[in-house]
Amino acid sequence: MIASSSSQKSSIRNDKTSKVQRIQDGAFLVVSQLSALVVLIVLLGIIISLIINALPALKEFGVGFFFSADWDVNKQKFGGLISIYGTLVSSFIALIIATPLSFGIALFLTEICPIRLRRPLGIAVELLAAVPSIIYGMFGLFVFAPFFAEHIEPALSSTLGKLPYIGVLFSGAPNGIGMLCAGLILALMILPFIAAVMRDVFDIVPPVLKESAYGLGCTTWEVARHIILPYTKAGVVGGIMLGLGRALGETMAVTFVIGNAQRILPSLFAPGSSIASTLANQFGEAEPGLHFSSLFALGLALFVITVTILSLAKLMLKQMEKKQGTKS
């Protein structure tokens, strides 16, 4: 009787526990679905808002708005080519500078750096991400730009500026403010994001793989190239895309150092304009009409550029996985 009673009580407790767990699982499922739905609704709301407000400009100028270099508020003629060009060029400069530096930092922190220094150096790199963008802009305008104009731009002009084909990119008056300066400041801003992601994904590589490679006589570079990068390529590309997204949408720092000139010149020393800087400079003063609508059209263009780049990155990863599967 005692054993039977204990068994019944245990069965009742198990039933109650199972019932509570089912309720908890159901509640968690509902909350998760609602959270995902909220994100989709917000994203859809942003897209609809951009399209509705950009429609007057798109109806007036058509698709040619995105390929026109006109931006004259007085004549009510607008085109987004200058800002789109400035956004892509400055972001590309930032990416080609920050990516190898981030890779070197992540590789040093995970493979070369003494263990006692890894944590403080890692925290120091991550602290760069906590610096407000306006501080980067002020540093770029008052400290870096004068130094850049006095020392770096003349050196680039006298060396790379003399080369055929690419020399035009490093020609012109060294004034410090321009596309190249904006790209360098952006590189400094996105570096901690890319480096932190790379360091984290490098840490998840199974030690046995690296130790086996070292045991076969591989150098640190060979281990990084043939073991670490293939194993972590998805995380590395994700970190680079995270940095690129930050560079494309950065506003205040770029506004300080890009020059905010509505023209396209081949020289990287020349001032230019990005979508974010144009919105920051003109949105507060724009009156309802074509000017206001054109700014929303620029925002829509930035959204499309970001989505396109992320989609291309996903396709690239899929192609890399297919090739790796074919080789294996």
C-alpha cells in the first residue's frame, strides 16, 4: 500500500510537471513568434514609409533620379548619384582598410598574443566600438584632417599620384577633408566590430585541428589560411558585413570629414557627399515637396543598397559551401 501510494504521488507530480512544461513551451513559442512578427512588421512599416514619402520624387524624376548628378534646391532638380557614389566609395575604402587590420588583430589575439595580455587587449579593441560617432567626427575634423593634409596627402600625391591610371585618384589640392579622409575614419570606426566578430569565431575552431596542423609543421599563417579561415568563413563574412552595414549608414562622423560637396570628382582628396551626410545636413531644413521627397528617395536607395549587399554576401557564402562540398 505504501509503495502504491508513493507511486501515485510520484505519477501526479510528474503529470503536473509535464503540464507546466507544456504550458511554458507553448508560451515561449508564442512569445518567439510574436517577437519575430514584430520585427517583420517594423521592417515592413519602414519600407512602406520610405516608398510613400519617396513617391513624389520618383514620379517627377523617374528611375533617372538614382543616376542623375543634379542637386539644386533652388531649381528643384534632384538626383541621387552623387550621394550614392560617395556612400559606396567611402564604405569601400573603409572596408579594404579595416578588413585586413581586423584579421591581423583577431589572429594576434587568438594565436600569437600571450595569454595574460589577450583579455586586456581584447577589451581595448572593443572599447573603440563604444566611442560615439560624433567623437570620431570631431577627432577627424580637428586632429586627423590637418595632419592628413600636411603629411599624408602630399606623400600620396608625390608617389601614387605619379603612377598611370591610378594617379588621378591621388591628385588635387591636399586639404585633408574629402572621400579618403572619410574612408579612413570609417575604417577606424568599423574595425572593432569586425575584429571582435573574427576573434570570437576564431576561438571556436577546435584546438585539435590547429594542433594537428602545427604538428605537421605548418606555420601560423598556414594554419590561419588552411584551417581557421575555411572553418570560420561564415562568421568572418558576417563580421565584414556587419562592419559594412555600419559604414554605409554612418552619419555624424562622415558629415564632419567628407566635405559635403554636391559634386563627383575622380580624386579621393576631393570633398564629396554621402547619403547619410546629405540627410543629416538637409533633412531639418527641407520643406514639403520635391526636396523633402528626394531625401526620402535617398533613404530608400540606402536601404536597397544595404539589402542588395547582404543578399550578395549570402549568395557568395552558398557558392563557397557548394564548392567546398564538391571538392570534398
